Amino acid sequence: MTKNYRRCISCRRLSLKTDFLRVVRVYPAQTITLNQGAGRSAYLCPDASCLQSAQKKNRLARCLKAAIPESIYTALWQQINQREFAGQEALATHPSESWQNG
């Protein structure tokens, strides 16, 4: 079974589909949603610099061939901030094992 690889529309990094944030123009309603629905999709790294670049250069709108509501960008920023906060929290609660072995 082959893996599902996708490319970030901002930095062009190739990775597994599950590693990205997915923005979808749902067919036939032509509405824009996050991570759900069938239709034209665009993938972004869960990284602030990628989202900032994509927003500045209007890459989501060009890839999806539709206007992107500000609420979608707000939701994407919230998801990125939550992931970064969760990552920092995990580092703080789980010390590295290297100090225990040395």
C-alpha cells in the first residue's frame, strides 16, 4: 500500500497527508472548510511562516480558485497556535531522557 503524500502550497515541502492542514473547497456547494468534505484541496504545513507566506501571497485562493474568508485564516492561525502550545507543553512535562542516562 502506498502512502498518501502531499505538497505544502507555501514551502513546497513533500510529506504525508496527515502532517498538513487541509483547506477544502467543497463540491458542489463551493464553500471553504477545514479538514472535511470532498472537493479541491490545498495543504499547508502547520507552521506559522508557511501560513503567513500563503496568506500574504494569496496562495490558498489561487490553489482553490475561490475567495478565502477571513474566518478560515483565523481558524488556521488558531490551529497552528494550539499545535505550538501543545508541543511546548509536551517538552516542559516530558524531560529528555539524555540527562537520565548520562
